[in-house]
Amino acid sequence: MVDNENPEYDTRALRDFALPQDFLVVYPSACWLVGQLEPPNFELKLVNEEIEANIQITREILSDTVKCTELEAALAAIKKGPH
């Protein structure tokens, strides 16, 4: 943003200013505003990708759990033997 009446508020100069790492963590939206981070939609995309990856891992764990349950039932039937 360029403020012609107050050139000291020209935010273009902020894009070249290096912010400390702790500022990036504490004030991520402010960092985005001055061009230090990606826009919020990009961050949301990363969060959604992480959630999808975790959902897939959970599905695999549940599938393995079902397989284990089926194996345990089969072993129990073998141990019982025919009656």
C-alpha cells in the first residue's frame, strides 16, 4: 500500500525487512501482510493435506486392527479344536 500523503507508511519497504524468527511464529498473519509468509489459503491447504495424510494413516491402522482381530478369532477356533 502506498500512502502518498504519508510516504513513511509505504508498506512496500516492509517486504525487504527481515523479521526475527520468533516474530514469524507469534504473529503469522502480520508476517503474511508484509510478504514474509504465504497467504492464509496456502497455509490452510497445507493443514488440509496434513489432515488427509493422518486420515489415511488412521484407515491403515484400522484395517490392520481388523486383520488382527480376524487372525485372533481364527487362532482361537484352532485352539478350541473340533467338538
